[in-house]
Amino acid sequence: MDYMLTLPTQLGQHSGINYAEVISNVLNTFKITKERLGYFITDNAHTNDTCLDYLAVKFSFNKAYRRARCAYYILNLVA
């Protein structure tokens, strides 16, 4: 069975490392290991690159394989 998780409100500075800490805590709370991870859907913000770089090291996964770009965001930029 698959689940989609929502993240708690980001408190403090909106940086990639802070995002990664919040996501890491959620993954640990739900005991989600790299074998159970799906995909991260993000826009092109550099903070998302930083976040996924951090998480890829911490959870030993290939960032290029686990990251999907948000099609709606890209279409909005084109329009």
C-alpha cells in the first residue's frame, strides 16, 4: 500500500538544510527506509537541490533517480 505524506509547517529559515531536517524527521518517525522511498517532486529552486543532496547522502539514494520535476510549475514558467 502506498501513502502520500504531508510535511509540517517549515519554521525558521527556508533553506535546503532546514527542509532536509524536517523531511528526515518525518521519514524517521514513520520508519521509512531508502527501500520504501518513492519520489521527491520539486520545482527548480536551489534549496531543493541542497535538500535532496543532503537526503541522498543521509539515506543513501541516487538523487537523479528519486527526483521528479513538477510539471505544473514548469508549464507555468513557460506560459
